[in-house]
Amino acid sequence: MTDPDSFDLEAAFEAARAAPPVMPDGLAARIVADAAAQMPRAPWWQRMMASVGGPAGVGGLVTATVVGFWVGVAPPDTSVDPLALMGIETALDDTSDDLPAFGGFVWDSEEG
């Protein structure tokens, strides 16, 4: 066994740099072809469905979308305005007679 103090690490690195390993011709092409053969071939919609959790995940996303839209269009009477909780008043909160009552939870359409 050699003495660790007498071993020249830089000389070993220089010797390794002088003769780098060479990949045989066609090896990289065979590696890529083998990897491509192992890849699953699924349509894009199956890959998308699998990425969100399959049919259960898609069902959950559809349900959340429909409920969110419904609550946005017709909120319950007990809904709370988040800006009012923070003490922020907007110009749309004005309920004077000269302005229509526009708000986040009001659909106001009058003719006249």
C-alpha cells in the first residue's frame, strides 16, 4: 500500500485527462433508442388525466369549478364582503339614488 502523503493526486488527474474514455460508435444511439422503446405511448388526454389524479381528480376539478361559478353568480344571503371586513370602502358601495347599486354580489339591470 502506498503512503497517502506521497501520492500525487494532481498527477493522477493529469493522467486521466490525457486519456479520456471514448464511447464506442453507435452506443449513444442505442441508449436513446432503448430509452424511447421503454417510454409509454399514451394519448395526450390520458397523460393530462393522469397528471390531475385520474377520473376522481377530474371530477373534483369539475365540481369545484361549477360550485365556484355558482357561488359567484348566486351567493348565499349570509355571504360576507371581504373588503368590508378589512374596513375598506369602495366607490361601488355608495347606495345613493344617483348611482346604481353595483357590487360584487349584485346583478343590477334596469331599463329606463
